[in-house]
Amino acid sequence: MSSFALTTFDSLIMIFTHPLTFLALGLALSQSDCMFPGGNNWGDWNDSQLQPTIQKLMKGYNRYLRPNFNEGPVEIGMSLDIASIDAISEINMDYTATIFLRQRWRDSRLVFPGNESVSVDGRLVSLLWIPDTFIPDSKRSFLHDVTVENRLIRIFSNGTVLYALRITATIACNMDLTKYPMDRQVCTLQLESWGYNLQDVVFYWTRGNDSVKGLDTLRLAQYSVETFYTSVSQAVYETGLYPKLVLHFALRRNVLFFILETYVPSTLLVVLSWVSFWISQSSVPARTCIGVTTVLTMTTLMMGARTSLPNANCFIKAIDVYLGICFTFIFGALLEYACAHFCTMQHQTLGDIHRELLREFEDTNGTGSMPMVSSSQPNTVQPDPADQLVTSISEAEPTEKTQGKSCCLTSVKNASQRAVSLFNIENPHNIDRHSRTVFPIAFLVVNVLYWLYYLFI
């Protein structure tokens, strides 16, 4: 007996030490795992219920036919999670968002016993019928696929299917930029069915406005989300009526950035242009330099503010209006100095002309009237009457000529005085003195009207 036991023990050692024995054991264990997977993936089902249930679900299932075929439309409930709004472009009038789209519907062909749900690998989506939902306003979109395609399929025992996707889409948004940067934009996210009309599928929000999550916690660079709401509509095409769900959300632009970037510098340039009102008019280089420099700086600021905006002539934006107002006041300050300097020069020129005319008038009066001096001598011979007549005639002729010349010079003097009164300002320095008050008050009034209109109207 002892020799037999030793022989048997030696045989067992040779069998288990042989390499082919371990290979056969590995294959056997792998086949047993494939035939009877563990309960971690399928809830509390035991191994005996698992394999027949999967075969039963997929037996006779046609993924090309929608649920409730020839029995009525399929009701598809939807919900959204807005993960992020990455960019909002005024130039292209669109926004880029990453969303989690969840769709629920009931497929009676997938009913199985129990109260459990089964999470299936997303790659099995090709074996099931799924809705043909699309975003009509999407310009570009893609499904995330790191590390695998971001899909979720969960089947409940009553036949309800949950299908979730993680997608990023660039969606068009028609913007009204007339009040930019104090504008408020209303954008939409629309979901429609591509091929199934209202007789085949019906869309609805699973929880109304609560079906959308994430918008109230978003933090954007230039915008803040004011309100959002959902609506159910119909898309009308030539081929029929199609279900449509719409998410509306309002975005309010944060104006503080633009106040610091554009409004404050342009206002300071206007104030800088007023410095020339306190500089003497005789300082031509200084005042000209201030005026030209502020005009050129304002032009550069206007060009820089338009680089990030669409080049559309149909939009006269609020920032364009304000920059135009500032440019007008700066250019007006430059014209004010030109006008004041011109009036000063005219005042000096007309004064010189007036003094020259008075000098000529006085010189003419001094040389034109020559008094006649008569000397009486006691022992003179009485003149002949004929000689007296000739003498009176000869004296009368120069007197008439002098009076005519005096009348002509008087009319010239009056005309020159009227010209001086029309074109001359008594004190050209009053132009600067009045501009120091008129320009700031006018700019303040225009600013009040501007902000009242664009903020409250």
C-alpha cells in the first residue's frame, strides 16, 4: 500500500508540474467567467438568470423600428446639464457650450422581470433604437471620446431607456448690438427630431424649467446669466411638423470692464483737451500740440475699440456713439482755439485799418481847407466890379471840391466802422473764458442723456 501511495503521489506531482496543465486550467477558468459573469455588473441577479435574460431581450429586437410602432408616438423626455459656456463671439454671433444631454423613453421590447436597472456599455448603442435628436442652430459639434465615447445607456426593468451624451457645440445666437456694451442678449438652445415627425415622436421637458441645470452657477468672463426658461414648440418644414424643445437664457454683459477700458480714457482725453482754454492764445505751439495730440489719441482709441466687434454697418453701437461724442468735443476744442486765434488777428488787423482810415481822414481835412487871409490897406484903389466877380468865382470852386471830398471820406469812415462792428469781437479772450464753462456743462448734459437712454430706455 505504501508503494502504491508513493507512486500515485509522484504521478500527481508530474501532472501539476507540467506546463500544459496550467494552460488548460486557465482556459477553463476564463470560459467559466465568460459564461457566468459576476453580479457586480447586473445588480442582484444570479448567474442562472443572467444569460437567458440578455438573450430574451435581444431576441427578435429590431433597432430600425421605433418603439410603439403603429401604436402611437414615442414620448421622449429630455433634460440638460450645462457644464460650461466656453466662448461667446460677437464677431461670429455664436457661443460654444459643453452640455450633458439626457433622453428618456420607454421601449416595451426591453421589459425584463425584477426592479433593477442595467447599465450597458455605451458601445452597445448600435444595437438599440435611439432618437435622432439634433441641434438645428449648431455650426460645429462633436461627441467627447476620451477615454471612450462619453455615452451612457441604462435600461430599467419597465423598459425605460436612459441615454446620456456629453457634447460640445458651437451654436448660433442672433445678437442685437445697438446697446453694446450695455446690451442684454437672449440666446437659445434648440433640440429637434431630424426624421421623426409629431406622429412618430413627442418631445417634452422632464421637469419643466428644472430640467436645465448649471446655468445659475456659471461664471463667465464678460456676461452674467440673468434668467432662463424652457418651452415646447413645433418646427415647421416642408416635410411636416417636427417636435422641438427650446431653452431660452438671457445674458447681461458686465460693463465695468468697458468703463475702465474705453469710457474712462476717452473722458479723460476730453478733459485734457480743455486744458488749452487756460493757455494764452499767444502760445500757438502749446495749444496746437494739445489739440492735435488729443485728436490723434482719440482716433487710435476708437480704432482699438472696434477691433473686437463685427464690421457691420447696420449696427450703430452705444460705444460708437460715446466715442463719437468725445471726438466731437475734442475736435471742437481744437476749432475753438482756431476761432479765438482768428478773431484776435482780425481784431488787430481791423483796428489797424480803422486807425489808418482815421489818419488819412485827418490828413485830408488838414490840407483841403485853406483859409483866405485878406489885408486892408487904407490907401488902396477900389477894385473893379468885374475883378470882384472873377475873384468870388475862383474862391468858390476850391470850397465846393473840399466839401465833396470830406463827404466821401465820412462815408468811408462809417462803412469801416460798420465792418469792424460786424467782424470784430471787442475782447477775443472772452472766447476762452466762456469756453471754460460751456464745454464742461455741455459735456455733462450729454453724458447724463446718454447714460439715461442706454441704461433705462
